[in-house]
Amino acid sequence: MFAIMARRRWWYLLSLALLLPGVIALLTGGLRPGIDFTGGTLIHLRFEQPASQAAILSAAADAGFANATVQLTDDGALLRVRPLELDEKDALTAAVFERAGAGEELSVSTIGPVVGAELTRAAAIAVVLASALILLYVTWAFRRMERPAVLGLAAIGALLHDALFLVGLFALLGHAAGVQVDALFVTAVLTVIGFSVNDTIVVFDRIRENRQRHLRLAEPQRPTFEQTVNFSVNQSLTRSLNTSLTALVVLFALIMLGGPTIRLFVTALAAGFLIGTYSSIFAAASMLVSWDQGDPARVWRRLRQRVRPTE
């Protein structure tokens, strides 16, 4: 059995190493909003012969519009790009017809952002409300354990840990590779949050079962809370890894074989599932043990001693 909880300080350092670059990227420029946030130009094209989505996207990228999106229709395709001037639009359509096949432009329109400031604010409020409801639910569901509210706070901590990692990762990709976020990215973040909460509660449920069984033992044979958590995490390890690996196999297949329009979405899901599995097993459970062992108070006392002026 692995001594996972005995090395909880290493997991905190690992979490810090995973989160810090993304936080720095968020503070030094943040995410690069895509067309769904900023609006743009919608061009309806019709081709003489059926054109592939990949050919249209490749032509748009070569013309300088790497973040264009394409939706195939019965009579052609809808090409969505950033706001264009007339000469830019003409150059883009000429490049597409040259690469993807001859055709004609049916219509051009300016569209507003799909994901506006109001929707973004509403999503943030929804996450806050969901966190409060998660805290209440976990506190009630685990009410027979010691300090059930701490389990709820740990679940929320793992949730925020995973969301911050994913947002920071795409902020880094935006700095390094010009990756922009769109409405699908918002969907990916919300999906990862749901996965994180589900996996964390499964681990906590195993801790509850073992803790109730251990408390019925005589005092000399009764494991400590840290030992119970460590035993439970080791029991959950195989199940959590198998579940994540099964999902990741499908996601990696979609990354390799799926279309370019969903590649970043699937990549976000894969990264979120990986960090969600890690946080449920290592971060959330470590928070429980740290609270039981009084680690926050001990760290606070040490910090006060270091900053206290010498007399």
C-alpha cells in the first residue's frame, strides 16, 4: 500500500507547480477570446463540388485566419472569422475557392458575440451557487463523519483547483501558440467541474465507509484518520485510474481522428479529466488529512514567527 497521505506536502507542491504558470499567464494577458466572445463576420459559401471542412480551414489558415470556424451545410459552408474589411473578405474567399474548389459567395453578414459579458457573468454566478449547493449536499450526505463541512470545502477546493488549471493552461496556450477560447471551451470547463465533483465524492464515500467500520474497532486496533484516508485512497486508486483511462482513450482517438473544430474542445476535456483524477485522489484527500492534523494552523504559526520582528 502506498503512503500517499504521508507525502501530502509533495502533492501540494505539485499542485502549485501545475497552477502557478497558468496563474502567471492569466495575470499577464489572460485568455485570448475567440470569435464567440468578440463577434465577427459570417460568410455563406456555395461550392460547385462538395468541399471538405479541413480544406476550407486550411485555406483560411494560410490566408491568415487560423482561428476561423466552418460549418458545412446542404448547399455549401458557413465560414466564421473575425470582423473583416471588404478587401480582407475578398482575399479570404478567393483563397478558399482556390484551395477547396470553385464556388460563389452567397451572403456576408456581421454577427455579434455568442458568449457575451452577461452570459459569462451568469456562468460565474452559477459556479458560485453550485459550489454552495455542493457544500450543503456534502455536509448533509457525510453528516455522520467528523467535520462533514470540511469534506464539502475539500470538494470545492478540488473543483476550483481543476477549473483554475484548465483556464490557466489555455491562457498559456494563448501566449505560446495563439490559441483562442470559444463557447466550447466554456462547455469543457463546466464538464470538467462536474467530473471533478463526481470523482471526489466517490473517493469521499469510500473514506466514509472505512471510517465507520474502523470506529467500531477497539481503541488499540483503531486506525487513525490519516491511516483510514490513506487506505481508502489506495482502494479507490485503481478504480479512478481505470475510469479516467477509459475516457482518455476515447478522447485521444477524437483528438487524432476528429475534425479540427472539436480538437481544442476534446483536448480541454482530456486535460481536465487528467487533473480531475489527480485532484480527487491526491489533493482533496490531502486537504482532509491536513485539516485533521492541524497543518493550516501549524503553517500559520510558522509564518507569524518568521515575520515577527526580532526584539
